[in-house]
Amino acid sequence: VGSESTGLTDAWLDREQILIPMTGTIDSLNASVSAGIALFEAVRQRSEGR
């Protein structure tokens, strides 16, 4: 997880595999919020039988 001022390091950005679409003026999310969104989506997809 990156620093609030500089974001993620290049090493982490090279591993990026998940995109959380955002609209408006928000350009980043709190780590716990991001984890919650990712887990919600994983459970949603599993319940659909993917």
C-alpha cells in the first residue's frame, strides 16, 4: 500500500491487476475501503457461479 503523498512504488504498480472505477474528483481510496470493494466483488462473482 502506498504513501498518501507519493502513492504506490513502481514495483507495486507493475503488479496491478485490479481496477476500481471511480468518478468525480476522487483519485484514490483508503486501503480498507479498496479491500472491502474487492472482497465484495469477489463474493458477488462467486455467487453468480463464475
